Amino acid sequence: ASVHIKLPNLANDMEKFKSIADKYYLQIRGTDGEHSQSKGGVFDISNYRRLGITEVEAVQDMIDGVIALIDAEKSLEAF
């Protein structure tokens, strides 16, 4: 699974961004896929854990991870 999501504040704190993504087995890519840059703070977020888990687990990783990324983005908006 993958989603495109705009996270301009997290883009300025890549250490935090990567930490959250790693916790949920997610990969951060630019808008044009692997090895590309983000455009306007939009990122392609996808699962990097694909084998050895069920489809339900993969989708749940994505859901939980995206929720955590959105929460982090909102917390950075306050600053």
C-alpha cells in the first residue's frame, strides 16, 4: 500500500519523520518514487515490510503510521 501525503513541517525534521516511519515499517519516498525529491512537502509513503505478514497487518501498519505522521505534523504546526 502507499499514499501521497503533504507533511511540510515534518519535512523540516527528517530525523523525527524517519523515526516515526521506521516504527511502523514505512518507507519515505519523493513524489516521483524511490530516489526522488519531495515536491511541495508531498511524500509517497509505502510499506517496506511486504513479505511474511498478512495483508491486514500491512494495511494496519500503514493506517497506524499515517495517523502517527499526521499527529506529528499537527504538533509541529503549533510552533
